[in-house]
Amino acid sequence: MALFILSAIFFSLRGYLMTVPSNVHEFKVGFPYETSLSEFDPARVQVAGQYAFLENLYIPLLLRDNLGRLIPGAASKFYWVDDEIEFEINKDLVDSEGQKITVEDAYFSLMRLLVLGSSTHGDLKKLICPDSQPKSVNDQCAGIRIVDGKLRLKPSKKTFTIFENFSSIDFAVIPKRSVDPNDLRSLNLSITSGVYSVKERRSDGAIVLRANPRHFLYSQDIPQNPVFIPTRESSKSGLELFESGQIDLLSTLDQTDISERIDKYRDSNEATLFQTLPVRLELLVFTQKGLQLSSDRRWAVGNAVANQLASVFGGRTGYQSTYQYFPEGGKGSLTDEQLSAVLEKRKTPVPKHEDGSELVLGFFARNFDRMRPVVQEILPGIQIVQLKRLPSYDSNVDAPEYPHLYIVSMDTGFLEQLPNVINSLKSGFLGTTEQERELWIEKYLYLTDEEQRLQALKQLHLESLLNPVIIPILRTPYVSVIRKPWRADFSILFPNSPLWKISKN
């Protein structure tokens, strides 16, 4: 009898072990972004680190394939019904605890976005609720309703670009039960709609995720227990951590110079090197404070900084000088005639003794150490500060440390992606004043003809360069390094790199 029981236990355990994925070990991701978990909210995305983390936890209504085409996400189908958009929520979509996600969750998520009013990659209120501001998720908005178990949105005007909004993580479906009903900003990140959820945050700051085996995007081949390792405060660089085996993924967000990554791993037998097209931009931006300087002063200071940085970094692997915001050859790029006007301004001689006194320049952590000495040499006397958020989202504009100008690394993209365009304006990269930007977005949203939209976009692009509001410096690809046998099925068109696109097969 005892032998029979032991045999039964053995075969039960054998059956269980055969169902457990073989890669349950931790997959370690270098993550140069250390902050409170409360900062990760689809409604409040301001920096790339937030977006990159959230695209693992949540799924928007729509996704993009590797060619940039819209495909089903949380919504299995999407189409026009007369003058309304109808979304059918995927019947197989369950949250990280296995509970079904319904149209009510999708409705709640969009109402929450309307109430908070803080989306940075789209403008839902202008599209479906232009005449009122919901104060509560229980308020009514004429442009959103549930009909026969499907989500209906009625934009104030029918436009074929509206679907692009819903591929942004801002429009993620958030399980209603994961949100504190008394404080819409409080999310339980252990209950999510995406392939992963937060399991724990360790005392060393590492964030441990767990895969949802019931998710329709799940595979046993993806990392089952990814751990986001904070690298910003480490005494080692991301590249050194990768070389020593302390991380398995050197992500596109890493602060290591991309030329080092490319040169070291382009022909490696130990790792796979992934590069996008050159859609990443090092950009000099004048803030509202900086725009109070005269145009001549902005050109003198901006050209001094941009030309020197381009000279120092431009010869490295992967770097190329650039003079426009959107990638050359992309849908938003300038015509030859437009570009010639910009080049004339960029060739303006810089005074030999341009003084940086009384000016404040900001860098984010990624560029702070490597670019600061270059700027200090070319503009003696300038005050340099390290930024944690985009100045356009900082209300403390009268603070002495608020910058006149700053350097930011960001994605521009070859395609005319509506979320990217809107984010470019809201971030202060295109246009001059907040009122001008809001009016431009309002008109742009309802242009149904692609040629008209592109003309409007190129004109705004040109005006922002000539003003100048921005001065582009360098363009590079996004580069990640993944330890073999892992490989990535990322797109070469944009930097989105969710972990569920990494596998061993």
C-alpha cells in the first residue's frame, strides 16, 4: 500500500513538473529608472522608463505589429458603426489573477483617463467629450457608452486617424477592481491586464514581475520571472553589469554609450545585438523660460551647444549629425527647400567667447556625465542641473534651477503616429505656446486627408526649427543587448520592447 502511495505521488509530481516552464529562473533586466511604484500609471506617462515598464503590465485597446500596422489588443475587433467606433473586448482577456476583463473595465479605464485629464500620448477629451469635463467615473460623457456588450465611442467628427490613439499605453485597459475607488490615482500593480504583473519590490529596489499564463499573449518561451534591476545608482555601468552576468538584458534605455554596445557585441557569440532604424534623437529644447531670450541669443547659445556635441559624438559608431526633428525620409521630414532654410541658420557663426552666465541648462541622467563637460567648455559660466522630469510638466517655472534649455533623448519615428505627434506638442518640442499647441492639435485631429495632415505637420516642424524652439543634434538607433539563447522579436521602426516579445525560440 505504501509503495502504491509513493508511486502515485511520484507520478503526480512528474506530471506537475512537466507542465512547469523550463525558464522559471529570473530574467534580469537593467533598468536605469528608480522611483516609487506609484509613478507607474498609464494616465501619467512622462518619460520613456515609465512607458517601457508599463507596456509589460497593461495592454491597450490596440497594438502595433512590427511594421507599424494596427492590430487587435485588448479589443479583438474595431470598426465604424455609422459615426461611432465600436470595440469588441477580447473574450479571452483575463487579468493577472485569472478574472475575466470585460467591457466595463474598458469603459472605466477611459472614463478614468477623462477624469484625470493627464494623458500625454493622446487627447481623448477633445475627441469624444469636448463640451464637458467629467469629475467622476460615474459622470456622463455623450461620446462614450456600452451597447450590447461592446464599447462605443462617438468622436465629435469622424476621422480615420482616431484609431491610432488607442495603440498608446495611455489607453490601456485597467481592471476596475485594481483601482482605489476613493482615489483614482492609486493602482494595485499586482492586478493587471498585461502579460505581467508586479510580484514584489525587493529591499534593494529591484522589481520582480510574474507572467500571467492565462494571457492570450503568453508563451512558455518568454521570461517567466523578469526582474527589473535598478542600475542608475550602481557603481558599475550597464555594460559592465551585463558582462559580469548580473543582467541579461541591456535595454534601449541604458545609459551606456550605444557605440560601446555596438562595437562590443555586433559579432558576439554570447549575446544578440538588436538595433532599430535611427529614430532616436538627441535634442536641444528651449523651455518657456528660454523662449523669452531673443531669437539671436537662442541661435548663438543653441548652435554653440549643438555643434560642439555633434562634433564630439558624431564620429562614433551609430551616431550621425542631424538638422531636423523627424528622421530623414520619414513622413514628417522636411522638403529639401525647407531644410535649406534650417541649414542656413545652423551655419550661423558662433561667437568665440559665447558666455553661458545667467543661463541654466538641464540634462537627464543618461546624458549628464558624458555631455556636461562638453557644454561647460563651450559655454563657461553656465549652470547645469540634472532633470527628473520634462520641464513642460514642471509647474515650478520660477525656481532658480528651472532651465532655459535642456538636452533630451527621445523617439521620433518614421511613421506619422498620432500618439507621437501629440506627445511631441505636449512635451514642448513642436510649437511655441501652450495655447498654440492646443489649437494645432484640435485642427490636426480632424484632418482626414493624409497629405493635408503631413503638410500641416511639416510646416509646424519647420517653424519650430526656425524659431528656434528646438535644435536637433544627433540621431542614433535604439540598441539593446540580450544574452543568448534569448532573442527578441522587436520592431526596427520604434523602441517599444515589451518582454513578452523576448523568447528562447
